[in-house]
Amino acid sequence: MLPGILEQARTFLKEVIPEGGTAVDATAGNGYDTLFLTGCTGPEGKVYSFDIQQQAVDNTAFRLKNAGAEAEIIVSGHEHALHYIQEEVIDAAVFNLGYLPGSDKTVTTTPDTTIMALEGLLKRLKKGGRIVLAVYHGHTEGKVEKDRLLAFSEALSQKKFQVLQYQFINQKNSPPFLLIIEKK
Amino acid sequence: MLPGILEQARTFLKEVIPEGGTAVDATAGNGYDTLFLTGCTGPEGKVYSFDIQQQAVDNTAFRLKNAGAEAEIIVSGHEHALHYIQEEVIDAAVFNLGYLPGSDKTVTTTPDTTIMALEGLLKRLKKGGRIVLAVYHGHTEGKVEKDRLLAFSEALSQKKFQVLQYQFINQKNSPPFLLIIEKK
């Protein structure tokens, strides 16, 4: 079967994160991606995980502890990521855009801060590194965020970046899609 | 690097074509895909290759002969494919939509016959089989064909098919994209 977007997102990430590498989970959420990234970087690597919601940070810390994994979990919006990331170069970053599954649906990522975060992380991205965004756009703010993100991504220099959209188009209810930005 | 659409198209095809399988090149063109498909099915399999242009058929026959490969090359529009295909079930089909590279650009695939061909081949497609379409839409008729194809694909039953769009979105000049239809 064709890989679904969550499985494919992980494939796109894993392909560019070496053991000992540096990766960023820009939206910790329930911590699944943070845990996955620690598996890619291994114990010698470094994973940063950002979220503005205490519940998300707690969930992520709990999940990591249970798995015996470590990451630097930061209670801050991802637009401030570069204030916290020590490494000169990052291998990959992941965003899950929308709201935290199972929580308050009024707290969502927002277009301005998402794009600020992206701009910052793209500067630090290694050549060949990728930022993978899972775009959930079923909610009202999600449609705005989707349109802003697509406009931002389409305008990225073809000389410097490849931007791939990976989307199932015959599903009902605004299914999420992936955007993959790779630095050339 | 992220695989380009031609490389990715072949990956999507190869994954579902077993040795001894049956595959269809709906647009023989210069024969590259026909030759690729014969490599997937192996000598025990069967490849059908359709084109309405004699030049395309000649190019394809020449390419196969040079490689010591065999396919059934048919000078006919792909909308008549089911008249020629003996097998009950096909594993995969590929379409390159647009005009034959290096030839008369006024001869292009057309929306009506493309969709007729698709409808026919989807009926014979095995469970788990795929039809992969590379959609070139830089020319005027190409835009119409693209819109018709997307409308057709988006309307395919989510219970019966997965339809994936694989598209680089920050390239100039209407770059081609892939549609992959997989039968569930």
C-alpha cells in the first residue's frame, strides 16, 4: 500500500538524520515525533522539542521517560527556536500544524509564527537536510495557515530548495498533507 | 536528494509489479518506460505498449530490440487497450501525458481518451496494483487535461482507491507532477 502521510513523513526524516545528528520537533504535541527523532539521532545526537502548551510538554516528557530517551523539551513557541538551539547546523525538523490531538482545539499553530519558525530553521538547515510539515487544515484557521504556507513554499528559490507536496487527493474532510522542504 | 518525478514514478511501479506480471505502457513515446516495465516483469511476464504515432512505435521497437527485450507494441490509442490485453488482471500501468518529446508538439494526449483509457485499465487492475501518470501540463491542452484528470481522480471512491499526488511546487514553468492511483 502507498505509505500514509505519517509513515512517509518519518521516512523523509530518517533518510537525512545521521546517528549523532541534530533534529527539531517544532510541535511536540503528544511527543510521538520527538521520540521518533531521538531514535534517529541516537544517544550521541540531540533533539530539541518545542511546544507552547504545558500539557504537550508534560506528555512528551512522560513518553520519553517511559522509553528511556532524552530530548531538550522547551516550553516556548517554535518561532523562538534559534534562541535555544546551540548547534550551528540541524539535519531535520518536523512540524505538525493544527491543534494538539485530544486537547483544546482552540489552541492551534498560527501562520505568522509558523512561517517565522520555518524561516529561522531553514537558515540553520544543513545542505541535504529537510523540514517536513504535516499540514492539518480542516479547521478554519487551518485553511488560512495552509494557504500562507503554500505561498511561502512555492516562493522558495528553486536554486536553493526543493519543495515537494505529498497529498492524497480523493479523501473527504480536508485530509492532512505533507510539505517537504529540502535544502540543495 | 528527494527523488525526481521520473525516478519516483519507477519506484511506485516497480513496487507492485512481480516477476511474471503484466504491465501496460499507455503512452509508448520513446520507449523508455516500456523497456523499464519489461525489466520489472522479466521474460516470463507481459508488457503492452500503446501509441498512436508511428514514430513512437518505431522508437520503442528499436529501443527494445537493442536491449534484447520484448513487448507487444500496438499502434492504437490507449482508450482501446482492453481490446488487446488478454490477461484478466494487470499489475500496473503508466501514462506520460502531454506530447512526445522531440517530436510534433501538436500531437498530444487528449482528456477524453485519457480518461476512457484510465477507466478501462482501472477495471482490470489487481488489488494493490497502481496506475502512475506523469502529467505534463505546460501546453494549452495540457492544462485542460490536468484539470479533467484531477477532477476524475478526486472523485474516485475512497473505499476502492488511494490517489496520491506527488508534486514539486516551487519550480517554474508548470513542472510535471505524478498521480498514483492504487486499487485497495
